[in-house]
Amino acid sequence: MSIDNNRIETIGRVKLDLTSYNGEDKYSDGTVEDELLEIARDRSAAEFQDIIEESASWPVLYHLSELRENIVEWLPIDKSMKVLEVGSGCGAITGRLSEKAGSVTCCDLSLKRSRINAYRHQYNENITIHVGNFTDVEKSLDRDFDYICLIGVFEYARGYVDSADPYGDFLKLIKSHLKPGGSIAIAIENRFGLKYWAGCREDHLGTYFSSIEGYPDGGVVRTFTDRKLIEIARASGFTEYHMYYPYPDYKFMTNLYSDSRLPRKGELKDNMRNFDRDRLLLFNEKDAYDTILDEGLFNLYSNSYMMILGPGPDVAYARYSNDRAQGYRIVTEMITQDGVPVIRKRALNVEAAEHLRNMADAYKKLKKRYTGRDCRLSIAPVVLSEDGMTLTMDYIKGVTLEEMLDECLARNDEEGFVSLFKEYMDRISYGEERAEITDIDLIFSNILINGNKWTVIDFEWTTNDIWKSRDLGFRSIYCYVLEDKKRDKLSLDLIMDLLNINANTAAELREQEMAFQKSVTAGHRSLGEIREIIGNRVTDIESLDSGRTGDDPGLNMRPQVYEDTGRGFNEEESYFADGFPFTMEVPAGRRAMRVDPCSAFCLVRVGEITWNGVPVPRGMLSFRTNGRKVGHDTYAFATSDPGFTISLKGLEERPINLFAVDMHVTELDPETAAGIG
């Protein structure tokens, strides 16, 4: 690091301009920023995922996760363009902008965060960071930027601009630095986001329902509905705007929707997205979203917005698959070419180009397999670009097999479900005896049905090993049930009879699936698993006894049970028991169970724990706890989140299993618990 007399600090190839810095950082996440600075300075980006998982810390996840980049990755920025990033913070998206653009000019109030950003991207020579209040910095900035990014910034406009109309005046100020034909990208939370109604605390204030109630306690931050954002933009002189809807939100976006490609029923099922605080769970957000979609109100309740002011991108939809090993990281987009929708898959790095080439080869082999007079399964044709970085196919209309099966379950039409499943098995088994390839990703959501035509629209995972159609059918059902708890009503006994498999074969196939998933993710934890290790609790409204208040100690003394279905423990796959002892029916396919005996500091004496009447082993590999053993089968917990994890590996599995637990729990005051534990 070096500093010259003109207040220009250099870190690697990145320049920090301190001309407008007054010596005071206006905001900070506290001591974690020292940790982030050390990480950025001494560790490589390739280590960040391991660091995130080891730290189990929300700030570390938030500032270092590569998934933060998704919100700008899809923007049509290229090396001919100049980009201005206002509120660049610790550089979560700066690196991606630097890869895409010719130059990136950053502005941020915090010197420490700007240094983290600089160390993080010290080998990038096209980044300049200005430190100071934007209204001071902007006077020296260029006025011909192609793109200006306000990612999580616009809601703080009152902190930048002191005027009667801070949001409108801030937009006008930003617009003055835009070249003709340029665009402004604004990512912001929706004050009416469904997660707030469902019991998440407001992102900035940490209070319940504050944005919905109009910020009664004041403060600087303000978020808006889409209608209000459009109103502010029009009043600020913008005549062209385009609304996008990042899901689950803009911070860790996995899907991007637009008015020309809104979500379909059943798609919005990844909703447990608060990582920083405890929350309530007042209703099932997936079901609520399905109702909202039926009513055509998604834009009002989307958790976040991405507003593009100026010419809009040609992307109507994007789905990111970059929580994987490097060689599998791609994005699937619906774009418009010559007024016609087209599906495009892009490699997000050079390593993933081979994955696209494999898909192109897979198409040829699958086309060969599924060709014949009696074949009733079509394979969507794909075209690989000359550079091997994109794969395109025609947009195919239809309804997914998954949607049709869901409709059967919703109306309790078992006969219709079985009929569709049998037809699925008949169609995918064609050519099995002469196959050279197996598409192991023939899951129900990858098959579009239009009349009598069934088309496979995704064959990302194929193998030269030949799987039995029975095994493909089991994998499809397994994935189908995992994705939505409502599908647990499906009779697994019935499916196993249809596939002619027994419990031992099913267990082997589940292990095969787990091994496959680990190979795709390179063994890293999913976001859902990271949320669990961060440890913020979810209080399900259904767990609250009628008439009890939050001060009633009985509220905290109910055991909560979690099921690991292959995705780790998460709140959506948990439920409360009335007390001990309890016996619960658990469907097949669970890898482990977790029992939280209460939500308080406590002393727990563990009684009998059985699985299908057989005592569960108490060895370290099968029985783990975050408490301290203080006596025979007795544990003290100096935490309000006590838990026991019970591995089911090696235990007999039935289609429906009986899990019985007996514990004696004594609540302790924190001081006593700390002394014991």
C-alpha cells in the first residue's frame, strides 16, 4: 500500500481517491470489518466459501459470498463501457463489474470498507475508488457513464442528499453523470415484500412490520413499492423504465423475473431467506405466493426490485446455478432475439464451458436414443456457440409434468397421478436396451407437455453409465417430494410398488443421489445449510398455544424436531411436539433427525430414543449435541438453542418410520447454565 501527496492511496493496481474523505467512517459493521480486511488482504477469493462456512457469520456471508454478484452479472455491460458504482462497500459486486466493464469507478463513505474492496480486487487495474459522501465526490466524476449501479443504495438517499425531495434529487444528480443512452440499475427491497408480512424483520431496522406500517419510528432508510419507484423516476425526468423482480431477494438472487416472464405457480419455494436475525413464520410463503400469482399481484409482493432506468436489457428471465463446483456454474436465461423468445445457457467461467460442450454432445446421443416410430419423447435441440460459452435452444411452450402432477395431488386424484407417472415411465424407458447415454436429470420439471407432445428441455446431467428407467423414476420422485412438504401426502409405498423396488434398494438409490449432489457442489454447504449453522431461530406461529404470550415460559419449553432430507436441517422441514415423551411418524428418505428439547438454557436428561422400536446408538458418530455432558445421559446447555442430532445411518428404514423420544428438561437461568456448561 502506498499514499502520495495528492491523497491517492494505491493498493495493488487499485487506486483509492481520498480527496473528499473527511477522516470519519459514517457507518461500520464493527470488529468484523477488521476480520474482513485481514481476509481480503491475506486470503484468496478461492478460499472465501470455506471461510464463510467456517465462520458461521452473517456479515462474512453477506460481504464475501460470490452469489452477491448475480444481481449485476446479467446486465449487458461490456469492455467498451464505463461503470459507476455508488455505495460499493466491501466490493461484493465490484469484481464482477470489473470483469465485465472497461473501467469501474466506485464511491463509498467508508475508508475501511474501501480498503477491503481494494485488497479484494488488488490485481484489477480498471478500478478507482472514491471515498467520501457522494455529494462531495460527484463534483469530480465524469459525466459519460454507460451504467450507474445503485445496489442497496437508493433507500439511503436521505443520507446523501439534504433536500425536501431527497430521492428525486438524488436520481437527478445521478442522471447528470449518465451518457445519452446510458442506464441506471437500482436494486432495492420492496417495503411490501412478502417476507415482511410473513414475519421477517425489516432488513435495515431489524423491527417487525416497520416498512409495512410506514416507518413509524422514523430513521433515514425508506424502501418503496414498484408503483412508488416508478412515480419517483417519472418525476425525475425518466421516460423509460423496466422492472425486474430478483428472487428470493436482490442480495442472494437465484432467479430473476420480469413482467414478460413472471413466476409460475410452484416456482417460488426458496423463502427461508433471513440470515441475520431471528424471525417469525406466520404462514407458508410458497403457498401465499401461489395465491398471489393466481391474483396477478406478484409485483406488489416481490421481496425486491431491480429497476432499470433507460434502455432495458434483452433478458426476460434468468436462473443462476452458481452455488456449485466451478466447472458447473452456469446461468439459464430467456432472452428476446428479433422479437422471439430464446433460451440461452451461459458458462459463468471458462471451466464451465466444458459443461456446455457436454450438454451439446448429450443432445446428439439423446436424440439418437429417442428417435423411432414408437418414441413419444422429444429432445429440445440445442446449438453451441463457436466460443463454446453459450448454448441456445428455442423457447418451447407447454406445462411441466411437475405442474400436472401437483394438480393431481391438489385434487386428491391418485388415479390421475399414477396414470401420468406410468406414462412418464413408459416414455423415458424407450430405447433403454440400445442406449449409449442416460439422462439422469429427467425430473418432472424438465419435461414440458403440450397436448400429446412431451419434450425434454434440460439434459444438464448425463452419464455414459446406463441407468435402469426404474432408477430414473425413483430419482424423479425423490427430488419431487423433497422440494415441497405438501407432496409428503404421496404414498411412497405406492410408488415403490409401481417401481418394483424394496426399502434396501431405495436406500441405495438415496445414497447414490446424495453422492451426486455432493459432487455437483464440491462438498460445499448450500445457503440453506449455512443459514442453519448461523443459527438464527424461526418461531412458527402454529407452535404458539392459543392465549399464551411471549413471556409465558411454556412457549419456550416445547421440543422442536427437524428432518434432514438431504438438504441439511431447515425450518421448513421441522415441527413442534407437545412435550416429552413423543412419537412421530417420519417418511422414508431422512438422513438424520435433530431434536431441540426447548428454546431456553436448560439441563436435559436423555431417556429412551428409538427408531422403529430399536434404541438409537449413543456413539459420537450417531449422537451429537452442542451441550456439555455433566452426568449419565445428562447434558447442560449454556445456550437458548440446545440440540441433539441423531444420525439414521445403518438403521432399518420403512416407508413410514416411528421416531420416539423421551427427555426430561429443566429450564435454567443463564448464569447457572453458564456455570454448569
